[in-house]
Amino acid sequence: MRIWIARLLSAGLIMAVPQAVSAEQIGEATLVKTSVTGNGRTLAARSAVNRDERIRTSSAGLGEFVFRDGTKLAVGANSSVVIDKFVFGGSDSVKSMSVNAVKGSFRWISGGSNSSAYKIATPAGTIGIRGTAFDIYIGAGGKTAVVLLKGSVRFCGTNGCRDLRRRCDFVVATPGGGVSDPARVSRDALKGLKDDRALPFMSGAQRLSSRFQTGGNCTATASAVPNRTPRSRNAASPGPAPAPGPGPGPDPGPGPGPGPDPTPEPPAPEPTKGRGNNGIGNGAGDGSPNGRGDADR
């Protein structure tokens, strides 16, 4: 019996060795908001991050992590990521670092290692890094979007690879549809992701600390309002129409005059013979309107 117990204890000790190795610290959390866990344990600022650890955030969670070579990784709300591989190449560099981004939003800023050491796997393809800062969003069905903030990125999917070289270059990839051609990120491009929570560090939905700011986050481009026809400074909005003057009547009729035709006067009485029709002539005319009075003679 003692022999069996000794064997069981020995087996337990042997099994404990890989656990100790897997708990090797490769970085630490520098900022944690709401709820962030690593392999089920609750993380806080200054918590260790270990190799092979799965980091998850809650629906409002945010975590910022710095690794031993200076690489920075921000994990947005409702996200999941695993540090698959981390092989040290020295005190301040790594030979290989592999990250499996499963879902959610992330910001990556490369550290001091050779750019070829970094690789990020997504459901839609693999991201190769060239000394870079960029944002990643992984949504429903594995749809993946990448926005370049600095440096360059190569995204390889089922239809080959696409290179992002200009700041604010943007691609979308799906597991079965490959990677789109790079285009400048815009409001319409973000709407196409059909998720208001996509790329929260660009939209401002989640704010990162100063050490995770890149100075070229494309916020103005992505948040720009739609184009509108410019107006001159003097072309102010039309004010209320001036009140009409005391016009003669409500309906001016079809004529060009300023008001309606006056009400017709009753016909003048038949003039008396020898008097003008204007009432001022005293001549013995023939009764016509133009009869002459005494003053005309």
C-alpha cells in the first residue's frame, strides 16, 4: 500500500511540473476596468499574465496589458484572446509570440522584438506584423476588420494576402470569403460591420490610457459627418417673410397691378343739356362730356 501511495504522489508531482511551466509570467495587466479574467481568475492592475492564458472581458470590461518585450495589447469589451506562444529571445525581446484573437475588439502596439516574431491568428486569417499599431474587430461568424494606425500589416486569408501600408487603411475578411482590398476607413465602412460596438477605441466608446494612444487613430476619418453642400457666410438661413403691407384686398386677380380692380362706380347720370358732366363747366354745350363752358370762350 505504501508503495502505491508513493507512486501516486510521485505521479502527482510529475503532473505538477507542466502546470508550473505553463504559469510562466510573460507580462502584466496595467489597467483593468469592470471585469477581466485570465483562465478564470479575476485580474487587476499589476496582475501577472501567463503563457497560454485565455483573457476574457465582460460586456463593459477593458484590459490593457504590457508584455516583457514592451508589446502592448488592449482588450475591449466582450472579448476573448489567448497568448498561444511566447518564446523569449533575451531579456527585452522574444523569438516568437503568437496570439489567437477569438472575438471582440483589440489594439496591438508592437514592442522591441523583430517584427517577424509576431503573429496574430483570427477566425478569418492571419495577421503578419511589420512594426505596427493597429485595431482589430472580430464579430459574428468570425468577420474580422483591421484598421492600420501605424507601420504596416499583412492580412492573409483564403484568397491570398493584402498589405495595409497607409495610415487608416481598412480591410474586412470572412472565414469563407477572403480579405477585401484595402480602402480608407469611413463611417460607411464601419456601418457595414453592423455592430455599434465594433472598433470602440476608434469610435470613442471605450477610452484607452495615454500609453495606448498612437497619435494616428483615424477617429476623425471614421467619425466624419456626411458631406454637405457648403454655404457662404452671407447665405444665412432665410428668416420669416416680412409681414405684408396694408394691401387693398385679399385677391389681386390676374392683372399685373398691385391690387384688385376697384369696385366699379355707378354710371354717371345723364347730363343736362347745356351743362358739362364734370359739374364745373357752365357753358351751353351739347351735353357731351367735352362740352365747353363759359371759361373756354
